[in-house]
Amino acid sequence: MTSPTAPSPAPAPASHTWAVWLLVMVLFSVVVALLVIMLKQHSGSGLADAVLSGGAAFGSTMFVCLGVVAGIRELRRSR
């Protein structure tokens, strides 16, 4: 006689949630980058300088967003 097998736990929806949060972070970073480009253009900078500043703003915003998510994940894990 074999022992009944326990049902396997349902996979956590973490990957779906992570994809949604990643999309939100990318869209937020794009909005910040576009705002920086518009501000640089309005101040009289050239297009190349404005796009370069927008790219730096996008990268910085993504870096901060990913850092915040990692920090929150570590704080939840330490409970």
C-alpha cells in the first residue's frame, strides 16, 4: 500500500507580480526621462544633450526603483 501523496503547493504568483512591477518601474522611468528631455529642450540645450540627460535620468530612476524593491524584499525576509 502506498501512502497518499500530498498535493503540491500551487506556484506562487511572484513571477506575474514581478512582471507587473517591472513594467510599472519601466514606465515610471520613461516618464521621468521624457520630463528631463522636455526640461532640457525648454532650457535651450541641443537635442543630443537633452537625449543624453534623459537616458541618464532613465537609468538612474530604474536603479533607484530596483534598489527600493530589493530593500523591501530584504525587509520582508528579515521578519
